[in-house]
Amino acid sequence: MSALNIVVSPEVAAALEDSRPVVALESNVVTHGLEYPRNAEAAIKVQDAVRRGGAVPATIGIDDGQILVGMTDGLIERFATGKDIPKVSSRDMGHALAVGGMGATTVASSMVAAHAAGIKHFCSAGIGGVHHGVQTTMDISSDLIQFTRTPIMVVCAGAKNILNLPMTLEFLETQCVPVVSFRSDDFPAFYCRSSGIRSPQRIDDAALLAATAERHWALGNSTAVVVTTPPRHEDAIDFLEAQAAVQDALQAAQRADIVGKDVTRFLMRAIDRATNGRSSAANEAVLISTAEVAGQLASYATRSDARVPGDGQKS
């Protein structure tokens, strides 16, 4: 049996060797998000945003039985133009690696790959969560399950507003996964600054946030630490407007008998039509703004002088 084959790009490898900050990114947004060429352009903008924040981007994918950690512009172009590249979650990674071919990693599988490569920070604009109707469908994103298994900081703009957000937060609380809002009182809903739900915890200081995560893991916990950051005011869509579009889209999906993995794409496209394309533009904007914050947090966490009041002091 061959060992797991992880191919780390020279840029990412050098950063890890020098203990410089690295932020992992998923490739699913390249293959299953915007249409070409906007998907390739957005992916490169997201990587540039991580660099503006002070960290090295590591876009993750699967190709020819290998886990790719860090992509050049050429590789991103290849993923962006590829046809029928499957979405690979953590459940599917073993099979995808065994059969070869290309695979686009989701939040869950990207976290697995990042942790295996020694990367402590991961960024995704909108995480998965508990779907509406979960009482009968049991439809819970594997992202949430992976959060219970992988000790990594996940920086995001909350969960997508098409989800059952109160149940999503209840699930994370039950599984002892910390959820912290960075410089915001509320849990955001992707391209909405607030979901109307207060965040379990607010932290404004990057040093305290880094120390909180490190102490959480030092206690023996193996869960992720979920850090939310809201979209910029100029990019956000009003939550009530978005929710009205979501309710209409959910009813349309039910009438069309859309179920399972096809629901998310159906809902996102329906909402984009209802908002005259504004949700698509907001989607791209929040990808970039979240990545820049993730770069900043990763950069601060790796500073040797990052301390919080009381560190090293005897009581």
C-alpha cells in the first residue's frame, strides 16, 4: 500500500518550513461556483486577498491520486475550465485518490488536507449547516461533522442563508465546537451581515482570538474553532430581503421535487434571479473580504510577539 501522496507547492512548503502564516482554501468554489472565466478570476482574487492579509494562500484540490496543497494560476485555470470535475467531500477522498482523476475539495475535505499538511487556518466564505426539513431528511452538511474532528481555525462569513441557522448553531454547541464572531455581535449569514442571531461569543482582539484557539486545543480538544467575520457594508444584502427570496426558492424546490445535493445549487440560482444578480456579486465579494480577514488572523497568530494580557504573569 502506498502512503498518502500530498504535493505541497514550493511557495506553501517554504512558508510552512519558515513557520510563516498559511491559509487553506477550497477548490469547490472554482469548479462549482461562478461560470468561467469569472470562477478563475475570483479564485485568483481570493488568493491575492489572503496575501494582502499577510499570509500565503494554499488552494487545495485532488489530481491523479494526489492531494494538491497550493495552486498556481495555471492549475486554477485547469480546474476552472475542467468538465464534470466531481465535488469531493471528506467521505469521498479515499475513493477519489484511489481512482485518480481530478476532484474539487469542499470545506470538509479541504480541512482534512490542510490539517494533514500542517496548516492551521482555513477560509470559506459560507460553511454548510443544517438544512430546513432536517427532522425528516436528516440533511446535515458534512462540514459540521468535520468540525468535530479537525483542530483547525475556520474563518468564514457564517453559514449560507438558505440553511436552518438556529439549528446549525445548536448542532455546533452540542458538539462543543467554539463559534466566535470577530468584531461583530451577530452570527452572519454569508452575504448578509447578520442572521438576526447573536453570536455565542464576540472577540475584537486578534491576539486574544489566537490565544483562545491555542488554549482550546491545548485542553485536548480536537474540534475546529469557527471564527465568523461579516461581509463589508457595501457588499451585503439585507437579511429580510434575502430570507423572502429563500422562502420562495424553498417552495419552488419542493414543487419541483428537488432534493439532496441538488437543493443548494437550485436555491442559490433562484435567489440570484430574485435579487436581479445582486446575490451573485455579493457572493464573489464576500469570498474576497473573508479571505483577507483570514490572512490577517493567520498572520497575527504566527507572530512571536502575539500575547494577551496576563500571559507569562503569575497570579
